Amino acid sequence: MKVSVPKETIEKIMADYGVSQDEAVKAYLDAQEKAFDIFNTILSSRLGEPRKAVEPEFEVTVYTPREIKQHLDRYVIGQEEYKARLSIAASYHFAMVKHLQQHPEEDRVRRFRKKNTITAGPSGSGKTYCVEVLGDLLKVPTLIIDATDYTEAGYVGKNSDDMVRELIDLAPGKSRKEQAAFIGKYGGLIFIDEFDKKAKERAIIGHDIGGEGFQRSVLKLVERKAVPMDNPYSAVHQLREFMDQQQGRRSGRQEHMVSTENILFILGGSFERLDNSLEQIVKKRLSRRGATFDDEAVVIEGFAARPGDEGREKREQTHYDQAISDDFIAFGLLPEIVGRAPIRTFVKPLSRDDLVRIMKETKDSILHQYTLEFSLFGITVEFTDDAIEFVAERSQNRKTGARALVSTWEGILTRFQYELPGSGVNTLVVDRKLCEDPETTLASLVQH
């Protein structure tokens, strides 16, 4: 095992005492540790014990499911079922964490059943964003990762334990040890997106390190696992192990580990494939029992019906809400994973009306951002209803959900954001005509 020490110092010890390099390194490390202890002892004898800054104790705020959902409603349009179930999972999870902290003598629930969640639904429908907003409200470390970036432990690349270490990086604390202690005590949120990409393909025979192997490693985290707070291959971890060995201490000590006990896991994905998608699996199951799809399907109309909206959009169907445990297992998830995620929910494809309301009604609307950006250069911008509906229609056709709104608006307004500041133009009305032919409108504005 290699440990970095000053080369010149080691060479001098070897020359002065006529010892080998290994003996010099061991003596150097022992002397460094003892010197540090003596240093602190002398300071304490002359100055007294150091004052310890009293920092306010972090306290988990417990919100009711209704309070959490009301907060999510301000940022996320639609997806009522998803927001409700996510609110239930987070509310009861962190309420239980706080209860067990305050009542360590509790013996009725020593290993509480965590409300880990599986979420299915098309990309761009709000799965990830809901978790981001939830983390902001709860003020707990929240990690959002892509499952495709990770592999099974023991193989090249990031493994599942690295998720916990990345969550530790997000925790408050003056040292790595304090950060790990925070996660161990208060927990956090880990959202694993694209988890469906780790489902085992039926064509694969034998051990699948990219899919099934990864699922099994995540299963250990979801159940409860003690994870080293530092990467076992890092220099910091190896140095600590070396010091423990030299001083006869057991390696992998508890104070260098963090438990996943209080971490809530959310597994999300579109669960789409060209063949054998989750939707197809559900339909096949329903057809075997003689179900009528039109009766079984969820009708997507955007939101609660409003006067004048009848028949405005083509009705769309999905079967995500009818997926049961066996359907997820048939898709390729391990039965153990499905069993450890007792809450299963779904998101719906976004309709045109959904996209309109996202732009008009959410607290962090993209239109608010554009209004602010133009105002920084003294330009007042106004968005008309017909322009908003035009962008909603074009974005819906791209089939990428709310993400399409950003790219659509950028395609329309990028040249205006470049040309108008400093041009003398101080008002911009964004209507459908501008959206359909931005270059002509821009040329007209600049000429005047």
C-alpha cells in the first residue's frame, strides 16, 4: 500500500538512523501522530480547553402529505396522483426518522418499513422535477442521478455505493465525518432516474452486470447497508486503513461508515421499449382476463375539466396506473426490488393544456425568467395568449414533455436576446406572428 509522505524527510531519516524506507515511513507517521497529540496537550495546559462553537441542532421539519402536495402544486402542473403518493412517502418517512430520534427507546418499530417508491411514465412529465422541489422544501440532502452512469460494485466505473458518498457530499458539516454523521442521523433523498434501463433484458443469459447486477447492489442500499464514507480506493481511505493497521485497530470501523437506514429511495423511469414495454405488458395481462382497454385506461385530459374545454384536445390513453408488481417484474426488475418499493405511482404524458398552464401558472415559469432577463437590459416583454398556445402546440409535437418548452422558446427568442440590448428597443410583444416568423419581426424592430 502506498502512502504519500515527504520524500526528502524520509530520505533524511534513512540517512540519519541507517534504517530502511519502510522503517522510516512507519517512524515518521508515528512521530507525526504523537507530535499532534503533544501539540494539543501543550495548548490545553497553557490556554485551557478550547471553546467549542455551539451550532444550532438541525431539526427535521415534519410536513403533512397535504402540506407537501400544496407546495408541489405551486411548481408542478398536473400529475396529481404522483404528487400525492410522493407526498405520502416523504411525509411519513421523515416523520418516522424524527420520531425514532426523539424516542430511541422505541421498540415497536426497530426497523421501520421505508416508503421507497417506483415511478413510471414518459420522459419530461415531471418525475425528476417533483423530487427537486420536494428536496428544497424538506431541506434534506437530495441526490438525483442517472442509473446508466453506474455499474455493479467491483467493476470499472461508479458503483451503487458511490451514490451514498455523493449524497454525503451534499450534507452540511465541517468535515467528511460530520457530513456522514448528518446523513446517518437525518437521512436524505436519492432519486435514481432511468432505473428501467437497468432492467434485465430477456435475451441476456447468465449474469448481467449492467442490469441485474446493478439492481442487486441497489437492493442492498434500499434495504439498509453500512457504506464506507470514503471510496475504498481513495488515498484518504487507504491512509486511514494504513494507520489503523499500524496501531492495531480494526479496519472498517463504524465511525467511518454511514447507514442507508434513513435514506428514502425513489426509482424512476419511462419503462418504454420497442418490444415488451410496460404498457404492452399491462395490456397483455388485461387482455388475458378479458378486460376492455377503453374501460381500463386512464383518460388524459390535462387537468380537471374547465368550462369550454370539452373536446378541445384529442383524448389520449395510458395504462401506467394499472401496472402491478408482476408487470414490473415481467419488465425486468428484480422481485426483491419491487418488494422493497411498496409505493408505485405514475406520471401522465403532458397535454397542450398542461404545457400552457406550466408557462402561465407555475411559480418558476420560463416566461417569468424571460421577462426578468429582458428587464435586466431595460426591455419590457409581453407574451400574448396566442404565442403561448403556439409554443405549447409545437412543444407537444416534440414528445419530450416540458423540456421541449425551453428549446422551443430558445429557438424563437435567442436572436432577440442578442440584438435588442443596446439597440434602443425597450418593448417587445411576443405574439403568434413573431413566433411563426421571428426573423422578419426582429428585422422590423431593429430598423425602426
